[in-house]
Amino acid sequence: MWKRKKWNEFFRSKRFLHAAVFTGLVAILLIFVSSKLDLNLFQRQPDADTYSEELKSRLLDIVSQIDGVGEVNVFLTMDNSGENVYLTNTDTKTKSIEPTVRGVVIVCEGGDDPVVVNRVLGAVTRSLSISSDKVYITKLDSRKSTVAE
């Protein structure tokens, strides 16, 4: 009985009211701040378009450095949009499966030279871990490149 009376007095006191209001305000402030900051608490998976553009950019950078390629354009097609798969009997709960490359088209100035085509084909197939039948390499039409500029 005595303890109940003490607790009732404590909950009705100004000290408890101030502590409760302060705690509530701090919680609201933390929620607001965390919504404005990107804390990377959870790893966000890039969407398929972002992944495709990044892959295309990296591939364009690699191919453009090959001797004899000249001006180059890259086109990629992706097989799926990527997914997260739930795993069992492991320490990690999910595994991210990235989209896979369906095909690559390389259009470059040196696309008519068999040596350049072989170099580009080797770079693309090895960097993307795809077979050569998924890659097409052709010569850039010089009339199209001068008109576009």
C-alpha cells in the first residue's frame, strides 16, 4: 500500500512530467534527424537502371582504352531487374542477386579490323563473364558520327 502511494505521487509530480515531455521531444527530434540524414543503416540495392548505367559506363571506359577502337558506343540489355532472395541455414538473411547481362552491342570506329574486334571481344567477355555469342561488334558509320556532331 505504501509503495503504491509513493508511485502515484511520483507519476503526478512535476519532475516526472518534465522528464516525460523531455524524453518525447528528444525522440521526435531523433526521428526527424534520422529521416533527413542518409545513415546507410540498411544497405539499399541499386535499381536495375542504375546498375545497367554503371556497368555501361565501366564497359565504355574499358573498351575506349583499347588501341584502334577510336570512338565507341555501347548498348547493354539486361536479363532481369535483380532481386533479393531469402536464405535459410546461413548467418546472412538475404542475398542480393544482380541483374545479368543478356547482350552487348559495341559500335566503334575500329569495328572492321579483325584484330580490334578480337581485342574488344576478349575485353567484353572477360570483364562481364559472358560468352562471345552475347556480344556483337561492328564498325561505326562515319557519316552518322559527323552528322551528330
